[in-house]
Amino acid sequence: MAFDIGGTRFRVGLFDPEGRRLMILESETFREGGRAWMLEQLLQHSRALRQKSDAPVKACGVSFGGPVDYDRQRVTSLHAPGWEDFPLGQWVQETIGVPCRLDNDANAGVLGEYRFGAGQGTRTMVYVTISTGIGGGLIVDGKLIRGRDNLAGEIGHMPVSDSGVPCSCGARGCLETFCSGSAIALRGREWGHRRPEAVTRLVELSGGSVENITAKALIQAAAEGNTAARQILGEASRWLARGLMAVIRILNPEKIVLGGGVAQAGNLLLNPVSEALEAMASPSICHTTQVVLAELGANSPLYGAAAMALESA
Amino acid sequence: MAFDIGGTRFRVGLFDPEGRRLMILESETFREGGRAWMLEQLLQHSRALRQKSDAPVKACGVSFGGPVDYDRQRVTSLHAPGWEDFPLGQWVQETIGVPCRLDNDANAGVLGEYRFGAGQGTRTMVYVTISTGIGGGLIVDGKLIRGRDNLAGEIGHMPVSDSGVPCSCGARGCLETFCSGSAIALRGREWGHRRPEAVTRLVELSGGSVENITAKALIQAAAEGNTAARQILGEASRWLARGLMAVIRILNPEKIVLGGGVAQAGNLLLNPVSEALEAMASPSICHTTQVVLAELGANSPLYGAAAMALESA
């Protein structure tokens, strides 16, 4: 059984011993409900799944969309009220009554794509999740790399500029302030204020309100051909490409897999990213790292949680 | 027996089975002599070492200051005339009559520091060599990481800007165009032309000629307190810190070890680098990666070659 707890959606799934999904339940996260609400939902969904299946549950894996202390199997930071320092691994283990393993969504995502998605057959790969923020997970030589402080893969907080808006992390110039979903939405709103005539369709898609512009609406506007939306997405892609090129120069992995909400834009994101990578390539240092979209789409972390369950079974 | 072949100096050393050096011979590289000259020197130096020692030579390791195809044990690019696609590993093996292993100086450097220097006791570390260019070697979980195309650790060619002078690699905005030894020397010469009164001592140290300003002279001027030289070194350090922070965000290694010619500046380099890292740190993403100077100084690659010899013995 696999759980994926995210800030906007959560999922509970049943997988067979080969990692094939049997059933997945998915709902929106009610942020204001906090921890108590979420745990109740997990309980209900897991019961519903068990009732629909004769297969015994042997182990659980949990992906959490926020900082996790893997060694202590605890959620370590505020994601929604009440999550701080919560022993989520233990809670699932006691509630479901089987061994459980907990990790953050970037690590779960890379495990999912490595075992069941775009990373199959590689030994070294990086998963980059582009949603509200930007995170990443690393598999090197077949092993998940956590880093000295459990911070390996934090590519969203790579400094790429001396200026720009302050990052949520408190630093300035972080990659994610230029190309995360939040950054893209912010650019859309800036256009909405400065040049509303260029983004009428975008505002329309956002219920008529500039303040409600989201990355999702902007991607849809870009898909429909809106020039401003494409321009914003193109600029974000160039920044993202610079971050990916840093990953290529440092690790030179076989594949970089793009996941998370913004990657649902598909080729609208991948094409400008590939073009930007091409433009900054060196004619004499020829890498063959492939940059591809996540095969499991929004489900990479859920599949990763399944992989974790299979490892702990 | 260990060989370290660099663009400006080369070394031949004898090491005992525990990796302690018994003897090291060091000379300047005569670039114009090309491959033939260098091979003759290696032969003479290795003979000299063998004559002075009763210890039998059981294996050789070779560090080459340029691109190496490790799988084929060949030098793959021009370093000095005649090196292209030369089977240096095989040559040493046949000439010295013992097993030999060949790698580039960044990989040799990280091995040296990991086994015998500042990286001892770590499992994951990065060695960054700052000399004419900037290179790097990675040890992850106790293993040297080469990457898909043998390009892991090429942090000198991480794009950090849209502008700047063209890089030797053919791309633009590479890290090493801002903080390598060549970049530092170039800044010194620029000052020499634009504001000669600020760098009189630097020009003096360069034999009176602005065109002869080197990174080494600039470091010496900075050590003597020259303001302009310190400013140039400080700016280079800030760029270097940005590259190191990318390494920290992606890999979060236990240690980053700074080696190569420019790192011989010691605290004149390390202090501004540490300050710049401090300035760009995040208050909420607290890493404990240590940035330190190479303990083996200019000999990191030679010790790494010894480590390679010990592994192949």
C-alpha cells in the first residue's frame, strides 16, 4: 500500500509485488484541515482500498510533500498545521499494522521513476519535481543519495542570480524563484497588472481575476497559443535549463526526469528546456545526458512509495 | 610508483603499500617538447627513483592533466603535441613492466585526498581543482563517480551567466571564465591596462610587464595586501562560491576539498570563499558541508595515482 501526501492532492494506492498498480484513490488536500483531517482521510481511503481487494497488505510506503527526517521516520517541518516532528512512519505502521517506510516526495519520485518509469534501465538518474517549489532526488549507481544533511537534490535552492525576489527559504537568487510553479504564476500576475491586454485569455482562464492566475492556467493559455504565456514559460525554461546543466556538469547522469505539476505541461515545457540546453551546450564537452518527462506523470511519488513498501516488505 | 603529468609541472613518486611517500621527483613541464620529451623524462625519473630504492615496484598509477578515456586507458585530447589518443596506460605498463592505471587529474586528485588527505573518513566528497581551468572529482558512497560520458565533476563548465568572455570549451558563461587561474590573471591584466596605478606591485611581481601577469603573481600581491589584487581574488571567490553552492545543493557532500594551483593561495582564497558561501546560505536549509583546502597541496593527484597503483597491484 502506498500513500502520497501532497499540498494540493493526496493519493492512496494498492500495488502488487511487481509494483503494478491495482487501485488508486485520489482526492484534493484540504489544507486547513491540517494533520488530523489528513490522517482521517488516509485511514478511510486505506480501508476503502482493503475492502475492494482480496490481496493482503504486506507493507506500506509513504511519500510526504515536505521535509522528512528519514532516519527518524518523521515529518520535520510545517506542511499544513500540526505536521511538525510528527512520527508519520510509526503512525502508518501502527494504524495499518504492517512495516512502513516514509520519505519526502522528491526521493519517492526518483525511486518511482527509477523502478517503474522513465529511469528504468539506468544506474544514475536525477528526478526533478517542478511544482510549487522545485526539488530533486538522486539515484547514483543504483542507490538513493541523501547527502550529509538529507539535503541532496535541493536544486531549487541553487543560487543562480544575485538579484530577484526573496526565496521562501530566506535566501536570494534561488533557482526556484525563477522557474517553479509559484514563480510562473507570479510572472503571469505581473503581466496581468502591467500588460493586461496581452493576457486577457489567461485572466479569463483564472476566473477573471489577475490575482487568481496559477501556473496551471498559464500553461493552458500557452497551450492555446497565447504569446505572453509562452514567453513566460520560455523564460522559466531557460532558467530551469541552467539548473539542469549544473546537474549535468556535476553528475553527468544518464537521465534527468522532469516531474511535478509544471511538468504536466509536457512538451510545452520540455521543448523550450531542450532548446535552452542546446543553446548553452559546449561544442567540445559533449554530454549525452537525456532530459525527459516523467513517465508516471503525477504518480511518480506514489509509485516510489510502492517501491519503498516493496523494499521494506 | 606514481606519475602526475601536468601542463606546468610533472612528478614521479615512490609510495609504500600504505600510501606513504618514499621519494618524489618534480620538474617543470617543457610544453614544446610534447609527448616524446615527456615520456623520456618519465623514463629517466622512474629509473632514478628505482636506483635510489631497494623497494620493488609492484604497480603504477598515472594522473594526466587533461581528458582521459578511462575505459580505453588512453589520453584523448591535446595537452601538448602528440598526446591525442595515446595509450599512456599501456605505455607505462610495458615500459615499467608492472600493472598500470591511468586517470585524469581531477579523478586522481579526489582519490588522493579521499585516501590520504582532507577527505579521509568521509564517504561522499568532492575535490575541486582550480588551476588554469576548473575541474572536479566526485566520490559518492566511497566510489569514484565518472558519469555517463566520463564528464562528472566538470563544474568549471557549469553555466553561471549569460554573458562574459567565451570559454575555451566554446560555450559562454562557464564558471571557469570567472574564477579559474586564467580568469584571475586576465582580470589582473585588465586592471594593468585600465588602472595601472592600482596594480604597480602586481606588475612589478610580473617582471614589469602587464602581459606577464599570472594568477600566482596576483595571489602574491594579494598576500602582500594589494587592494586591487584582493578585490580580484574576492570577486573570483564569490563566483567560485556560487559553483560550490550548486555542488552543495545537488550532492550535499560531507566535504568539498579545494586543490590546484590557485588553492595554494590558502586562506587568501578560502576565507573569501567561506564568506561568500555564508552570505548566500539559507536560514532554513542548513547544510553542514565543509569546504576545506587540500591537505596534500599540489600533490593530491600524485597521491591519487599512488592510490590507483595500490588498487591495481
